[in-house]
Amino acid sequence: MSGIEEVYNKITLKGTIVSEVRFSHKVYGEDFVEFDMSVMRTSGYKDMIPVTVSGRLLGTNILSTGDYICVDGQIRTYNRFTEGKNRLLITVFARELEIVEEPEFEFDENYVFIEGYICREPFYRVSPKGREITDLMIAVNRMYGKSDYIPCIAWSRNAKYARLLDVGTKIRVSGRIQSREYRKKIDEESYYTGVAREVSIHKIEEI
């Protein structure tokens, strides 16, 4: 793992595989597979997180629905053209993966640490219930001149702080990755239902 990736973009997840393991893509002769992982919050809500892993890392291990696993890696983002437009998709790129036969953890784990630059004007809003929210987009550098563009959401006191940050500001964020369903109206009779994923910020600081 490069020093840049190791320091600037880290995620640890513990949870359960909830989908079939399917072929994702091939790079330089190496196969990659993907699956969805359920990570339960202390509230009981389950975040559904896609994970990508190389066949080389898996070796002879066979992953199945229902397996409890620990994953260490990075958040990766890419654009896919669907429904007539480009959509930002998020996956967890596994650097280490362990199947846990008899979990002894009281709770699932979901920890994210990223360091990067604000690349879009912060968007501040107030929810219908009066909660303050600021949406951020953070560019995190990785190898070969590439970057991952990671959507983040700050709440309450963090939202007040984040709304005042300028584009180009370097920040450090810790939190968790979350998923949520949304509905978008297509026409008078139909809706598109999708899943959005973002980093929910617990701590944020300017560097």
C-alpha cells in the first residue's frame, strides 16, 4: 500500500455479506469481485455498503452470503453512466479481508478516516425537523495522479463549522460510511428509487 493511500484514506468495516459475490472487472489480468455488506449501527439500522476485492487477496477463500467479515481498505469512487446521466458510485476497496467464524464483537464496526481538499462549495441546509446539515465533497489523492471524490455530510455543530470552509481548504475528517434510500420523481406516475452513500462526519478539522 502506498504511503499516500495509507495515511489519507482508511476505512474499517465489520459486518455480514448480504448479496451474492459477483464478478466486477479485470485489470492487467487480475480478476476483481464485488458484494454488498451489511453493517449495523447501534440504533439497529443497517447500512448497505458495496465492497470490491481482488481474487489474489481472496486466494482460496470462498465468500458466501451470511459470512461475517472484517475489511480494511479505502473508499473508492467512480462515475457510471446510468439513466441518461453520470452518477457517482462508491465502493470500499479491500486491502485486507478476514472471515470471522465466531464473531465475538458486541457491535459491527464502521470507521472512516480521510484527508483531502474541499472541491465543491459547501451546501448548507436545515432539515424539516430543524436539524442543520452541510454537504461537502472532498477530493482525496491516490496513486498515479488520481483522486477519489467522496461525498460527506456534517450535522449540527459540525455543519455550522463546515458551511464556512472555502473550496480548496485541506481538511481531516473521521466518521462512518452510511447508506440511505431516496426517491426521485421521473414523471407524474413513476419514481426512481436509489441508494445514496456518504461519509457521516463525527469530527472535522482544518489542516
